[in-house]
Amino acid sequence: MNDFASAWPDAASAYASNVDLLALFFMALVVILSAPVFILMVVFATKYRRGKNADRTEPINRNMWVEVSWAVVPFLLILFFYGWATSLFIVHASPPSDALEIKAVGKQWMWKFQHAGGQREINELHVPVGKDVKVVLASQDVIHSLYIPALRIKQDAVPGRYTELWFNAEKPGTYWLACAEFCGTDHSAMTGKFIALRPADYSRWLAENGSDGSLAAEGEKLFVSSGCSGCHSPDAKVHAPSLAGLYGRPVPLENGDVVTADDQYIRDSILLPQSQIAAGYPHIMPTFENILSEEDVLKLVAYVKSLAKASEENLP
Amino acid sequence: MSSVTNHDERPNPDNLDDPGLSETKTERVSYLRAGHTLRSWLFTTDHKRVALLYMMSITFFFFIGGIAAAFVRADLLTPSADLMTNEGYNRAFTLHGVIMVWFFLIPSIPNTFGNFLIPLMIGARDLAFPRLNLLSWYIFILGGIFTLFVLILGGVDTGWTFYTPLSSMYANGNVVLVATAVFIVGFSSILTGLNFIVTIHKLRAPGMTWGRLPLFIWSHYATSVILVLATPVLSVTLALIAAERLFGLGIFNPELGGDPLLFQHLFWFYSHPAVYIMVLPALGVVSELVAAAARKPVFGYKFVAGSSIAIAVIGFLVWGHHMFVSGQSIYASAVFSFLSLVVAVPSGIKIYNWTATLYKGDISLDPPFLFAMGFIGLFVVGGLTGLAVAMLAIDVHLHDTYFVVAHFHYIMVGGTVSAYFGALHFWWPKIVGRLYSVVWGRLSAMFIFIGFNFTFFPQFILGYEGMPRRYHVYPEQFQVLHDMSSIGASILGIAYLMPAVYLYYSLRYGQPAGNNPWNVTGLEWTIPSPPPKHNFDEIPTVDGPPYNYPVRKEAKHA
Amino acid sequence: MRELPKVQTPYVDRAQQHEAGIMGMHIFLASEIMLFGGIFMAIAVIRQAHSQEVVEYSKELHYYLGAINTMLLLTSSFLVAAAVHMSRHARRKAVLALLVSAAFLGLLFLGLKGFEYWSEFQEGRLPVAGGMEKINSAPGRLFLNLYLVSTSLHAVHLTIGVIALLVVAGRIYTRRSALPQRSVVVETTAAYWHLVDIIWIFLYPLLYLAR
Amino acid sequence: MKTGVLFSVWVALSALLVATVVASFFLTGIPSLAAGLSIASIKAGLVFWYFMDLRGEKGLVRLSAVVAILWLFIFFLLVAPDYLFRTV
């Protein structure tokens, strides 16, 4: 499907084409700024070559205005490109709130993707075209970087936190995806396929790869099997915060700060429980650092998130 | 003007009375003959001899780093892994990076030519602290021995950037030893920088005011400031990594609540300015070469001098542009992107001012100027592609691809190494007192330029097409460009060896250089070549601006 | 008095040599500030990310021992500053007494610091093998790790400072460094000592008094 | 410089030490940090200015003492936007 021989790489999204346009115009600026240097250097070296007869009278050694102008004018030109590039970057950094969410975990040396319906895949990422897709990245070990050249985007997956990446692929096709941040021995084997499917094909793919349950459902199973429900269920004897309706709400902490219960907060509460203790609760939660993998934690986060939606629906 | 060596006139080795062959009078009293024992070299405090010690050591490390590069390029000839294992490849490029950065590029121009020339150019008998200078060479060698030791033990596989938690927890190479090596060599840098700053402040000859300093001195001053202020941050960061590996310190370990990105902040706070440690001395050299080639004062002396200081200062404000896709706050990224554009301004000033210097010059096409022209060309390409990766949206695509690899090689290898060779060809007659073959010099300048572009230009395209760096195995569509690059690298490798041959030859058979073979200005050219041990019999008094070439008022008619 | 030593090679006169020495020392101190700057950055980041635990574990440190140690260093700095003053006036015996007592205070500091480490080890709050039963949160351990690293790096610097003071005192005692001509050695060593003091001045509130 | 001046600086430093310890009993959070750091800065300033005798030194030496502090300030200033505004 891809024409690998072409010099210009595939652009699979409108964003990618915008980046290409910016890059092309910037290349023009590079030529404009550097051509005078190259041309004049050759011209002068020829014209004023030692031993050659040329008019060398009254050479100038300084001219304040000329110097200031060739400092300022290129800078202003570049500033225009700064504005352009930064506005594109802000688009890249702000995922739409209603985007389809896919979880990705990087580990030495593979990419694992989990779809909301519980479908899992390794080193392949199937997405529907024409839809905003957000990938939440986590890392099990070292820093990785999810790079999809055809979309002109990449984002590091940093251990200890979640990062995000979003896109809207337009051209169906199979593209290359890779890890761009050096991550150890088989770094260059940490590649895979990015497969953009027409919505109908995507639905078929989801159905064919259907799993036992959604991500949230798997999270619920873990919630019971890992012992979370022992304290956090409504009928537990231990005094632990209830998780119903927690997601997205402000949480007052013991030290007076207030944080929003987002993915990162829930993750930290599971793995670094002593760090941000909710006000009024004892310091009794153990860490699950070496018990749960990043994928498990993502499932639990999905479950806690689903509880919020459930409680909203139960409201009168 | 005896700058052109005519091969017919070269000294006859069979004729012992030939003045070109036997030891000349100046050579007999020069620093080179002030003691012939090994001891007289290893315990010397003469800045010129220390410079030669450095020159020999960094040439050795350049060679080792080059071999590692050869392994890398040979392996990339095919998309699959055939020469080395994945692990072996990672060790090869890590070694290439570590050795080239800390044992060649950073000490290259400052520790050899800076050491040799700063006292000569400002009219001093030595650096401010001669014993400290020798000590810093020993520290450098100690660090080098550690690195070679690591090489024997099997190397390290973290990349020269030592990103955590890969380096601190997961890598299985000798990270602690390499960190120690770089830690040690850092002290050598700090001491050298300190020595230069004090020397430039306190030991200028009478009349050598700040406005009369050669631009080489200005850029070395700026470099020294970076060496002193940035290197300690790297030292402490490496110490923290070692502590992390040995005792589980945890600052960069998310499992203890640490932050892997903190390492990147600390590392790049040193390592971005370090790029300017590599390139500022080169800019100083090129200013000298351009002025000497054009026989004219550098256009806009004050702007060029000031831009060195500006680059050094602003260079400290841009490190975050290495972290645009790392998960750094987007506001921080926007600020760093902007500051990175600002640093382009002083660099641009230098380029345009050099070009203007050539206007109505009396331009020599001897090897030093060819190297300088090569430098300017490669530096312009490297600098402007640097702006491209400072643009946030473009960088998101190009970060950690071959585009970046090509960009920084244009600056650090194309630029700095060209300038290093330019300096070598310009001051060689001063250092050893003999002239080399100008024809071969021109040839090697051209071969280096061609070989370099052949090697690295394809990598820009590779990068834009999405080839990530540090990849051992890669998709087949990239093979053509990789092969071009590897072929270019072999041309480059041979071109780098050429000067070794004819410069060595000149040591024995070159014509005596005389005080000022290029017929240029500068205090170093007023004394014999090679200089006597104490540089100046009498400390000179300076009474004019630098590059004080006669201005021709009327057109010369043939 | 012995004959004055000659001016050394690159210098033309004694004043130039003196100024170069002082300036070299201050530039070296600038690099030391940057070295500790990396540590301070780490402290700041950990404090920002885990303020709750930093405060909790900081309260467990022996702030009064730290205060006594601060007092020792401030006093020694005063003695050293006085020694510089005396050396300019060639008050050789006073200089000797001041330097040696400052070095003694430095040793006291190190002794007290060692005692502090030991007692923390006993209490199970020193993040080394066998000494951390009481540390039961990961960021808390991280903070104590940082405490141990920064204070021990400071202790290494202080040890170098004590040695330097004693060496200078020895040179003055044997008259190898004549006063006031070579007062520069007292001045540069004193500058180093003051800087080590200043670093402690910042470490103390950041580590012991985080509330 | 008179030793008397040095002695009064020592007294001032000791008083500031007491102040910083006392302040830590009353203040928490950001005000506590601010108090600790400002008192430390004053103490460092006194040591620099009087003990290290930057008062009597030439501008150049003063500059070399100040420049590192300035550089650290730059470092902290530019790291701050990352840690304070990091989202996700």
C-alpha cells in the first residue's frame, strides 16, 4: 500500500500535511538565509583572490546599521515561523475530550495496546480513520517513545506517569511505528505496524478480536482479586475512601492541597499511596508497586473511571 | 612570502649541510629542544608542551572514536544485523559518542590550540597556573584510562546521554565506570577553563586592552565561562547516577517517587552549553583564519567578539529544546523553543560578518582558508537545520531521528573538526617550525568537505522519512541512503588520515617556516617558529588594534 | 626572616600573582556552587513533588544537632576571617592559633555529624542497609537518601577544608609561607572554607527545617 | 577590616540561626520555605560580604562570586515552568 521508494514520506493525517507544509516553507527560509553567504563567499573568493587584480580600495570594516539589520531581519522572519510551529504544536498537545481512548504500554522491547473494549494487541495498532484517537502512554521500565512517522508525531512514554498522544488519521493504510527513544538492547526491534482502517473495517476488527470483557470489566476483576475491594467497597470495615464518583472530582489532601482525581492521581494512589493522602483517612494503604504491572494499573484506572460514569447515570 | 612549498626546493636528505634538513638556529633554542628526555615532557609546565601532549592524546582518542564510528557505519550497510549483535551495536555507538564528545570534541581546540596560543596571543610567558595546566592533562589522561578500561571490559550501552532510568537501573554495561571517567575528565575541563579565564584577565601584555584582543581569545574566554559553570552540573549528575546504581538513591527512579525527567534537565543544562564548548573555539579559529586569508580586519570586530559572549550566555537558556517530546510542560517547551531561536542571532552575526570580511579582501586560497570556507558552509547548514528542530511542531516529528544526527554532526564534526584542521594547518608552521605541502593541504580540505557532505547529507533525508537514531536494524526502504552515508564515511575516514601523512613528512623534510610564513598580524607571529621556551624575550607592548593590515587607498594597477 | 620567594614564571610582579591567585580561587568556588546547584535542584524537585513526606521525614531529623553544627561552622568561619585579617598584618602566631582552632571546630562538626548518622542508624532512619526499619514510604526514603548524599558530599568538602587549613598552618609554622607576602594562601583557603560554610547554611533549613 | 566588625557579623549570624530555627516552629508550607531561604540568603550574603571580604575586593572577583549564583538562578527559573505547569 505504501510506496516506499518515494522520497517524501507518507502523510496519513491533515496534521501531518500541515507539518510538511511548515517544513517546506522553512526549507525555503533556510535557502533565503544561507544562499547569500554561499554565493558571496564564492564570488569574493574568486573576485578578490590573492594575486588577482581587483578594486580593493576603501574596504569597510564596520557598519552598525548593516550589522544590526542582518541580526534583526532574519530573527523577525524566524519569529513568524516560531508562531506557526508553536500553534501547530499546541494542536498536537491538546487532545479533544471526546477522543477514542487507547492505552499503550511500552516495555523492553514491545508496544502493548489496549482498546476500550478490552481488545489487546502487541506491536500493532488498529485505529479507525476519520476519528480523533487519543493514546495514553505508560512505560513499564525505561523511557520509550511512540513514533508514527506517517502522522509526524511522537511522544515519550515515561515510567511513573502518563503521557498522551492524539491524531486523526485520514488515509487508510498500513504504516510504520517505532520506538524513537533509545531503550536498550533491542531498541531497534521495538517497531510495529500502525493500521488505519475504515470505520466499518475497524468495527469488524474489534468484533473479531473481541475479548472476555471491556477494560473496565477487567479492572473490576482485578479490583476484587488484588484485594482493593476489601477496603474500598462500601461495606468494608476499614475506613478507606469510596471510589464511586471519584474520577474527575477534586480531592482535598491531608496537607491542605486539593488535586483533581485524574488518571495520574489514581495511578499514584495505587503505586505511591503515601504521597498524596486524602484528608481524613489513615495512612494504611500499602503500595502495589511490585504487584501490579502498568497494564493492570491502566485497567484499574479504567474501572475507577467507569464508576464515575455509573454514579452520574444513577443520579436522579 | 614563503607559504608555498615547492617540491623541487625541498631539502635534500643526503646533503647534511642543507639548512632545511638540519636543525635550524631557532629550533635549537625552541621549546621543542628544551630538554629531550621523556621526563622533560611528562613534567613540563610549559603551556606549549602541554598543548602538544593534549594534541597527541586527543588524536589517539579521535582514532578510537573513529574506529567505533566505522563499525557503526559498516553495520548499517544492510538493514539486518550482520556485523554486530544488537548489544554490540549499542556499545559501539555509545563508545563513539562518549569518546568523541568528552575525549575529542570538548578538549580539541581549547586544550591544544587554546593552550598553545592564548599566552602567545596576549603576550604572556605562560598560563596563569602552569602546574595546574599540567595537572589537568594528567586528570584528562586518568579519565581516558578509565574509558579504555571500560572498553576492554566490554563497553557500555546507554548512549552518550545516559538517560535514566535506562542507565541507572536497566543497562547492563559498565555505567558506573564510564560515569567515573567522564566525572574525572570534567575536572580537567574546569581547571582548564579556570586557567584560561585568569590568564586572559591578568596576564595580558601592556596595551593589550579588551578591544585589542584577537577574536580567538574572545571565543576562548566565552568557552571557559561555560566550562567552569556547566561542567560541575554534569559532574554532580553523573555522581547521582552512580549513587543510583550503587545504592538505589532514587532521585531519577519513579518507583521511589523520583523523576526521570530531572535527569534530562540536569544533563542538558550541561550538555547543551557543551555544544558551544565545542563550537565557540571553532568560531574563534575561523575568525582568525578569515582575517588572515583576506588580509583585512574582521568586519564588525565588536559584534563578533560580543556574539561569542552572547552565545555563551544564551546557550545556557535553551537546554529544554532537547525535551520537547519528553513529557515536559508545553509552556516550558514554548519558552525553550523561543530562546533557542534567539541564540541563532549571534551565530548569524558571525557568519554574515565573515562574509563581509571577504569583501575587497586579498584572499588566499591556502589550506587554512579552504578549511575555514568548509567550516562556514557546514556550520550554516548545521545551524539552520538546528533552527528547524527548534521549531516545536517540526521537532516532534524529527526528534531522535537521523535528521538530528545529521544536524549535530554538521555542527560538531563538519564545523568543529574542519576548524580544528584549519587551525592545525594555520599554526602548524608556528608549532613545529616547518612548512608542509600546501597542495596536499588543499586536497585534504576538499576531500574532507566532500566526504563529510556525502556522509551526512543523506541523513537529513533519512530523518525526515522517519528513520529513528540508534537503530541497528531498520526497514529496507532506508538502505540506499544508509549506503550512501557509509560510502561517504569511508571517503571521510581516508581524508582525515591524509594530513597525518604530509604533516608528519613536513616535520623532517619541510622547509623552515620563518617567524611569519603567512605574513599576517598577531603577537604569535612576531616570535620565532617554533617559539623559544619563554615565548617572549621581552614582554611586548601593544599599541594598535588587532588585524591591523595596511589599508589600500588607491586601486592597484598592474 | 628568610629571603622572599621570587615571583613565579608567568607573572611580572607580586601584586599580579596575588590577584591571579584570588581570582582563580573564586572561579573555582563558582564551579563548586554549580556542583551543589545540581543537588539543590534535586532537593527542590523532591520537595515540590512530595512535600508531605519531605516535611514528615524532615521532622524526624535532629534539628538541634544541625543547629549546633551550623553554629560550629559559623564560628569557624569567623575565626578564619580573622586569620586572614591577621595574616595581612603578619601576626603569625595569631594566624596559627586561629587556623588551628577553626580546623578543630571543623573536626568537631565532622564528629557531631558522624554521631548524628550513628544515632539515625540506631533509630532506623538512615537509608543504608540495616538502618532503615522506620522508613516506610518510598518518597520518604528518597528524601533521606538525598539528605545522606548532600550532607556527606558536604562532609567530604569540609574534610578537604580541614586538611587545607592544617596544611596552610603548617606552612606558616615552618615559615615556608612568609607573611604578609604569602597571605594569599590564607586568603584562598579561607574563601574555600567560607563557601563550604555557605553551602551548609542553605542545606540546614532545606533538610532539617522543612515544615 | 577590624576584627570587631567580624565579631559583630558573627553575632548577627548566630542571631539569624536562632531566627531560622524559631521560624520553623511557627511557619509551615511555602512561608516556612520562604523564611528559611531568605534567612539563609542573608547569612550567605554576610559571609560573602564580610568574612570573604568581597567588600574589599575588586569588581572582578565580586563578579566571579556572583555569577555562579546568577547562573543557578537561571537554572531554577527555567526549570520552574516545567515542574509547575506539567499536566497529565
